[in-house]
Amino acid sequence: MKIAVVGAGAIGGWVAAKLALAGEPVMALTSRGALDRIALKEAGETRALYGIDEEPTRAFGTKCLLARRMVERGVRFVQIYSGGMENQLSWDGHMDIKGNHGGFAQETDVPIAGLLADLEQRGLLDETLVIWGGEFGRLPLAQKGDKPGRDHNPHAFTVWMAGGGTRGGVHHGATDEIGHRAVRDRVGINDLHATMLHLLGIDHKRLTYKFQGRDFRLTDVHGNVVKKILASHTATGDAASRVAYTTEGLDPPIKIIKAYRK
């Protein structure tokens, strides 16, 4: 099984690196010409769903379409990337955060919605975990300028998941009243990774790998599965409702599409 990585990033790169330790080959896809040729093979209504024939959604829509085609053919891990350049060519809105985030939202909103709709109509969403995230949030304080921006906020930011055993319509966690720090149902990066691994059918507490003579867990000595966002979880929280979701019987098992913004 190949692991396809489009772009790079803290969460997606972590998954690819850890799976590569298990002996899986990693395939990098970067050719714009190749992406365009693949998109041309799709029907007009499918291209419209992803916004491929329009600006500013063409580039990211093509990546989302490629992601669907790859999981459709059995690829286990795909990462697609928004931004990633410097300053205003990324989500790093130190200047003009309204124009910056608004512009990138225009590029990505239609394609990512199209991806989810397309996966669902093809019967792929239940076996594909889609994750949208980045490195950090933005502070609730303005950086001065003609068009103010905002600096990095490592204390609170949002990641969303869809499909792959997650429970739709759930909002987990909250910040303080000004959006500075997470204060309720906080989820750390190890918790996120533990949850991702659980949805892939892997117990993060039992799976280890050897490094410099020591057995390591993928989440080190931390991490708890966020059970409230699982499709199997109920509001009662009793023992019968705990983490009943499993990937057993799925062929192929759960796949991941990670949409990374920077």
C-alpha cells in the first residue's frame, strides 16, 4: 500500500512519517500539469462541484478532486495543502487578516464542500476520515497597521473532522470569551493523534516502534481518544457507549484525507 502526501505539515507529515516507519513507501505528488490532466477526465458536473472551471477555486478544487480519485483507488493517506508560501501567500495573516482569510476561504470553501458531497454520494465518506486543520489559531489582538493582522495563537484553534467513524453535527470544546485560550473540553495534539489512530483501527497505547533501543508509542506517553466525537458515542457516557467504533470488516480499512492550511 502506498501513502500519498501532497504538501507537508505538522499533522499530516506526522502521519506519513510514522506510517513510513512501518515500511510503507511514500509518494509525493507535485506536478500541476498532472493534476490538470486528471481533472479533465471528470464529467462537467463533477468539475463544477469542486469549482475546477472557475477562479479562485480551480487550484484547490483540483487537489480535492485528486484526493477523491486516490482514495477511490485504495490510497490510504492523502494530504492536500492550502497556502504554505510566505506572508500574504499563506494563511499567516499578520497583515490584513480580513482580506487574507477571506481570500483563502473563497479558494477553499466550495472545493472542500464538493469533496465531502462527492465522497458521500459515492459511498466513500463512511470509510474516509477527512481532517481540516493547521498549526495554530490567531490571537484576539490586532497587529497595528493600515490593514491590521493578528499574530499566532498556540493556545486555541479549531480542527474539524468528517466521515470515517466521526459523529456529525458535534461541536467539542470552547475558548474563553475573547477566544484566547481553550478552557472547556481541551484537546491536545496527542489527543488528536490518538483519536485519528483509533479511527484507523489502531490502539495508540499498544502500538510501539523501536527507536534508539527504546520502544516508543506514536503519542509518546500522552493522548486520550476524544470519545464524544465518535459516531458510536452516546450522551449517557456509560460503559456500554465507550468507543464501540471499529474498522474491522472494512475492505479497504479507513483512509485519511488531511486538508492542511498554513
